[in-house]
Amino acid sequence: MKLLRYGPKGQEKPGLVDAQGKIRDLSKVVADIDGDTLTDAGLAKLRALDPASLPLVEGNPRLGPAVGKIGKFICIGLNYADHAAESNLPVPTEPVVFNKWNSAVSGPNDDIEIPRGSKKTDWEVELGVVIGKPAKYIDEANALDYVAGYCVINDVSEREWQIERGGTWDKGKGFDTFGPIGPWVVTRDEVADPQNLNLWLEVDGHRYQNGSTKTMVFGVAKLVSYLSQCMSLQPGDVISTGTPPGVGMGVKPNPVYLKPGQTVRLGIEGLGEQQQKTYAAE
């Protein structure tokens, strides 16, 4: 299934995508695409439905963040060896973990706000993993059983705040609009192998990122298991699993960063595409 949220900001309704690519309204069935809906029982309830019996959503409504009421937005850094190399950093021996604030969460096609005074706002296409049941001290061999589904994430990053201003990476990762999620969550039964997905990103039509989840340092199962050793994971938590090479910071000889008025497009094989316009914060 492809599950999504649509409608004005703060008023999103739950929906699913039918076999014809049309949005069907789920608001009479579930309250939201959130932790309650994304459990095994919640997804089983949705699978039992005939999509044709659900109201058809007309037109092309705004898509909201594909997951509602996110508890934790956990991110992994330097999880592709070639991205670590372009960042002039060593390949990590354990996952590099940081967070995005929930106020960064935005819809897949919502505008990206370039922070006041920023000269180093960057892009990162990433595979998102959505947790479907409580996970604590779980084994890597069983870790994918705890995944509800997968999605596209743009881990937008302000590099000066991330790297040059001291403290943790979180500062540069958590500005408003820096966490587009969607267009939808694709349930795990429709993703044969999360370690065999192509992902890409373009700015104004120029392809900067072209990678595959095959080259992750730590795969999805390893990440879910690892995180469950140092925190409990809950249904509706989102993990952003790192980016392949091709970020603006890594362009040689001169880095390239986002400016107001640009268009960012990105996608992952089988998981859909995002498109954002950039604008300057007032």
C-alpha cells in the first residue's frame, strides 16, 4: 500500500493511493497515518479494504508529511562511504546518530525556507524508514519485522550551523522546513529489498546525486537494531538513513549551495518523488 496525508497544513486527512494512482480518502476508517495506523494490526485493517469503496479525492491536493504525529525523527550521518569521503571525514565504525526537530517536518512538495543569513543550505536525498511496532533490544535478524514502511526524505542541512558553529549537528539539521517526508509511505511488503533502491536528486534540472542503498555502510536492519539498543522505538518514529555522494558541500573545486528561487527534485525507486521551491526567510 501507499499511504499518504493530504490537505492544508495542520488539517491533513489520511488517504491511500489506488491501483490507478488516484487518492482515496481514509478519514472514515482511520484518524491519521500515524503510529496507531502503522502497526501490523492497523495495516491489516487497511489491507482488508476495497480501495474502490473509498471516496475518491478530486483534483491535486497538497500532500502533507506522509507520517503524522511523529514521535522521534532520527537521522544517520555519513552512512555511505563515498559521501564520507567527499565530506573529508572517516567512514564511521558505528552509526552517527543525530535528530531533526519535529518543527522541521514538512510536506514533500512544500517550499524550503533558506534561513536568515544562510550561505550554505544543502540537500540530501535519503531513504526514510517508518517504525511499525515497539522495538527495544531487538536483533538485526528480526529488525525489518519492526518496519511499517519506507519513504523519501530530503535531509536539508545548513552546513555552517552544522559544522562550523560548535556543538552538535542537530542545529544545522533542524531548521523549519528542513524535513520533507513523502509523498507517501510504501508498506514494507511492497519493498522487496531496502538495500537495492536507486535514489537521486536534482537542482534546477542538474543531477547532483545518483546513488543506491546498496552502498550504505550500515543497512536498514542494522540501523533499526542498533538504535533499539540505545532508545526504544515506537510506531510512527521515522529514521532517515543517510545520503549518497553528490551533496553541494562536496562539489569540487567549489561547493554549491541552495539559493532562493531554485527547484529541488528528488526521488527513490518505487517510493515516489518530491519537488520543492526555495525561498528566503523573512
